[in-house]
Amino acid sequence: MTVSLEQLRRCSVAVDLGAARTRVYLKRFGVIVDAPSAVAVNTRSGALIAVGAPAERMVGRTPEHIRVVRPVAGGTVVDIDMARRMLRALLGDRLRRAWRRRPTLRAAVCVPHGAEPLARRAAVETLTGLGARRVELVDGLIAAAVGSGLPVTEPEATMIVLCGASTSHTAVLSLGSIVAAETVPVGGEVIDRAVVQHLRSHHELLLPGQAVHPLHLAMSVAPAGRSEAEVYGRDVTTGRFRTVSVDTDDVRAALRPPLTSLVDAIRGVLRQCQPDLVADLADRGITLVGGSAALPGLDTMLRQATGMPVRVAEQPAVCAVEGLGAMLEGRVRPLHRDPLGR
Ligand SMILES: Nc1ncnc2c1ncn2[C@@H]1O[C@H](COP(=O)(O)OP(=O)(O)OP(=O)(O)O)[C@@H](O)[C@H]1O
Ligand SMILES: [Mg+2]
């Protein structure tokens, strides 16, 4: 299914349902929701207890009768009912007001590049269940490229690497279309898990999720030489909290397998492109988008591995939803033809 810019201009709301975060753009208002994709439910009564950040804070701290559900996995809706309840709660009154103003409301939704028909249908059903009369699906790579400010509609090649929570997509675009693309199951969650597993197996330390980001930072401070970082966690056997000194070089080595598959995907995409396109890319380089683009040192690592300029987009996490928003507002003008229509 392809969608034209004309059809997107008729939409009033744009949704980016991610494994980690849900983002909603309302026409003329901008991004009105940017919250963790999490719902806490009472398993006895089925009642909704919390959504978004409060639900995420409950992970690992819930009594038996409360379950925290993540309705999106791998970039696709896996629990349509929970995804609807989450969106309804996150939007609250704003959804009702938007519906009242426009009873024939149309919605645009980002889907991961190469999403299966079932995943596309789940995205459509989630929004139609909330009352949308029509749902337009947009490739997340194109939305993110538009949101990062790349000249996607021009006859010149641009390269984008979208690093999400569970997957990363990389593509070369020209004239509003994807020339070549690859997807790898590597994202922020995979990278965090590699750090947690390293600490568990080499230091017998259990790390709470929020302790991983400061460690990323420590690793990027001395990218070349060996350095130590103090990490506070719970001992696997005694259950007591203790601090260990971690060699950041060893952590970097633990991250090598997932990061190597990301680099391989980039090289694979470049191999599929004509020499003229690759020549364009030598100047413009790679634009990093997605929440994990903010991973300290990722840009440097990719620059060294590919020999190409690498820049992190401004506000990389919201590029996809902002790109959808730009299409809704009619800020994306086709130069030669409608970039999304065929
Ligand atoms: N400053 C940061 N440093 C390192 N990682 C970060 C930072 N900010 C966000 N992340 C990571 O980015 C990921 C979330 O990215 P994003 O918001 O693009 O995910 P998503 O769109 O929900 O996921 P997906 O598109 O894969 O379904 C999380 O794994 C988070 O740990
Ligand atoms: Mg995403």
C-alpha cells in the first residue's frame, strides 16, 4: 500500500508506536504525546492502573495482581487491545476534542520498513478501534528522513540509519524513494542487554535498567584508551549492593557483536547502490536518527567503521513523528513527483 502526500494532508493525527515510546502529533499543535509504551493492568479485574511513565516505573516492582504490558514489540503492535487502551489514556480529553471537531478523523501511522501485512493491519486496527475513519501507513524510514531535515525529495542520495529500541533500519533514499535498505534486530534494548549480561557474567552484578546509560557515557569518554568506570549494582549470589570497577574496554568488546551487525547492514546497503549515489553520500554522509542515535560514541564508531561523515540529527528520537507531522501540515512539497505515491 502506498500513500500520497495529498492523502496525508487530510490526516489530523500522526502516531508513531514504538517498542520503547509512543509519540503522537496533532495537526496544528505538534507533538502532544511522547511517553513510554507501557500499560499497567490489574490482572484480577482487568482495570487499567497506569499508562506511560508511571506504568514503566512499576516494571520489576509490581505485586502479583499487577502486570505491566508492552503492547508494541519490534516496532509492531502485538496487543491491539492494550495499544488502544494505552493511546486512549495517553490522549485523554485531547482525543475526544479532536474527534468532536472532526468526526471523520483520519490518522497517519508509522510502520517499520518492510513490515509484514499482519503488522500493517494491526497498526490500522489499533487506530480504527479508536474511531479513525481512515488510516494511512507511512514507512518509518521516510518519515524519519523527512523529520531529520534531509532533502528526501531531491534527486540526490541521502543515507539514514534509524536506531530504535529493538531494531535498526538503514537506507539510501533518492527522489523520495528508498533505493536500498536493510534491517537488523539491534537497538538500544539489545545494547543495554549486552552491557547487563557482561556485568552479570564477568562481575556477578545485577544492574537496574536505569544504571546502563551512565555506563554508556563512561565508555565514550575514553574511546581509545583503557579506562575504569564505577558501577553500583546487586551481587548475584549474596543479593547485597556493591560497587565494582569495570574496564570500559571490556564493555566495548561485549558490544562488538551487535554493533558489527549494524555496520554490516550499512555496508550491505552501500553495496546495493550505484556508484553515482555512493559518490553523493561521500559528501553528505550518514544521518543517525531514532532514540538510540543518542548512544554516546555511536557516531564516532560508525565514522571509523565506514570512513564516511556521520551526523546525529537534532532531536533524533522524535524525527519519525515530526516527519509525519510535516507531511500532515503540508510542509513537504514534491519537487518532481509525489515522493510517496506511485
Ligand atoms: N541518551 C541516550 N543514550 C543511549 N540510549 C538512549 C538515549 N536515549 C534513548 N536511548 C535509547 O533509545 C531507545 C528508544 O529509542 P526510540 O524512541 O527510537 O524507540 P522506539 O521508537 O520506541 O523503538 P522501535 O522504533 O525500535 O520500536 C531505548 O532503547 C533507549 O534506551
Ligand atoms: Mg521507532
